[in-house]
Amino acid sequence: MRMLISVCLLSVIGLAGAIAYTDIWLMRIIQTYAYGETWITAAHFRQLQIGMSYPNALEVLGRPGKEVSSTRISTATGEAVVTTYSWHNADGSNVILVFVDDQLVEKARIGLH
């Protein structure tokens, strides 16, 4: 009986994982169709303001960036964490953002339309 319950539970967990994967897959197809894989534009980039937080940048850009680096540095007042993220479009255009203690301090773009 215990074995049957375990098998059923694993089946439900596997099904839930498959549904979650399918949802992500479908969202990606919809996004590709709707935006042609160019989901970050120059208009998005202009909305990014120095001093905004990473969560605020996510609201503007619509999805998390890839963490390129994260470094702890010494400052006159203690320590700070410098984190760099990048977002890439299918056409090779991209956005790079640098945050210090979760505040945007530098932004760069390449090839955005």
C-alpha cells in the first residue's frame, strides 16, 4: 500500500513538473511569435533610470537577466556588492546593467532598435 501511494505521489509530482515545463514552453512560443524574439527595445532601455533597484529593472525589462558577475568590494564606508547582468535578444542586441547594492549605477546597450 505504501509503495502504491509513493508511486501515485511521484506520478502527480511528475505531471505537475511536466505541466510547469509546458507552460514555460508555451510562453516562450507566444513570446517568440508576438515579439519575434526581440523583447528588449530602445524604449525599454530609456525607461531604465540610474538609482532604480533590480526588481524595478525587471518590471521594465519583463524577465530576469543573466548574472554575468558579482563581486564584493571594500568601500570607504564598508563593503558593497557589484553585480552585472545582461539581457540578450535573438538578433544579438543586448542590454548590460551594473548594480551596486541593488541600485543601478551603469547601463549600456548594443544594437537595440
